[in-house]
Amino acid sequence: AQSVTQPDIHITVSEGASLELRCNYSYGATPYLFWYVQSPGQGLQLLLKYFSGDTLVQGIKGFEAEFKRSQSSFNLRKPSVHWSDAAEYFCTGGGNKLTFGTGTQLKVEL
Amino acid sequence: DAGVIQSPRHEVTEMGQEVTLRCKPISGHNSLFWYRQTMMRGLELLIYFNNNVPIDDSGMPEDRFSAKMPNASFSTLKIQPSEPRDSAVYFCASSQGNRGPHSYEQYFGPGTRLTVT
């Protein structure tokens, strides 16, 4: 069965440090993959998406993600985290059915 | 664009009462999704519509839940009768496309926080 897994439930980083949030998928073919961010009390907002082509995709707010077929991963990265990035991040996607990851809660220490 | 609009933003009701949540998708979008979010179960897709037709309702938890989309600009999610375990944040989202919910980015509303006492 297809699935999306986010191994880290909570991550804490210092402001200005780099960030990488992990996402692994399980699907035979190339899936559609997305990263969303949810700030407290808000709905989800799309950060970036991958369908095909260039495996490094750029998103909003300075985020990027790299699709690695060999590792079945689609990790989200940011070179320098800002305090306003504290939120919950969801990886989602699938081949023929949408599957949401369980989310990673990011805390930013000042 | 106003984005996806949901009402009410907060709803507190007593067990056994009927609850109706409302959603207005982004104009021009032809797919609409209802989600439920809880601490225990995370984000769950309840049902999605394409061109106003329910395509997949396998996530609807029980017969107490029903959803309708009478036209392209309005959808409701109804719970009758409500129970305390229905307490959650319910999100509506919309997208443009016909290849299925996995294929397109979705635009989420702010959610309705439902509390059933």
C-alpha cells in the first residue's frame, strides 16, 4: 500500500540554523509529492510540490525540497530558519490516492 | 481571491444535536475536500467531490456524517446526531483538476473547531 512517513514528530532548531525535515514515501512509480505548513489555528498552506522533472524544487518562504528516488525521500530544507517558521509541517502525496504524513512540529529557539 | 471560506469558525454544541459545517471553495475550482484533524488521528480525508459529485467517501467515519455539494460554490458537512468524539477541527479544501486528489495542490480554509459536550 502506498504511504507517506514523517519519521520526526518534533524537531527543535535554533534561529539561523539550517533545517531538514524528513519525508519518505512508499509507491512503485513516481508519486506526486507536496509539503504543506500549518501555523497554529490556521489551515494548511502549500510550500512546494513535485510532479516530475527537476528533482530539486523551490518553494515559498525560502524552502526547498529534493526528490530522491533511490532513497524514496522528499526532504524539506531551509538554509536559515526564522522564528516565524515555527509550525507544523506535513508531507503528503501519493500515486493514486492522497496520503498525509503525520506531521512534524517545528520549534525554533531564539 | 477570498480563498476557501468556512463557517462557522467555532461551534460548541451538546451531544445529540445536529451540526452543519459550511464551505465555499475558491471560484473556478472543481474539486472539494473535507478533512478532520485531531491530535490522536492527525489529518484524515473524509470525502472529496469532483464537479459536485462525491467521488470517494470512504473516510466518512459513520452514517452520522453526511456531505453534500449542491452546486460548485457551496458544500456542507453534517453530523447528526453529534457525539463528544466528533470534537475536532474540520477543514475544507479545494483544488482545480480532474486527475484525483493526489495530483493537485489544495487550498485549505481556516477550519471549523467543533466541540461537542
